[in-house]
Amino acid sequence: MPEVEIEYCVPCGFLERAENVQHVLLATFGEKLDAVTLRTGANGVFRVTVSGDLVYDKQESEYDVDDIVRRVRDHV
């Protein structure tokens, strides 16, 4: 099963955003995911990977939870 990792910038205060994405992914995909983990970072990072594949990077796309869910769905 896929593992999702959400890397977020601690100094930027992205913890709440990361927790929100984690909650939505777990509520949406439940037992289809092995894990949805949070990883601390810095320098404005907010990335979502599925089994090591980058599916979202805030440097490349606007933050949109629904878009992130769609991108994760493609890997589940």
C-alpha cells in the first residue's frame, strides 16, 4: 500500500495546513494507505509525496486540498 509523506515548514507555521491535508487524506482513503506521516522542514517547504513520488510542491502549485487529494488518488 502507498505511504504518504507531508513535509512542511515549521518556522512558516504550516503545521495546521499539514494536519488538515493529513486528516482529509486519511478520511478519504482510509485503509488504502499504509501511512500518512508529517515531516518537519524549513525554508518555506510544503511537499506531498506518495511512496517517494512527488505529487505536490507549493513552489509549483497553489495550495488546494482538493487538488492534493486528486493527485494522491492517482497513486492509490
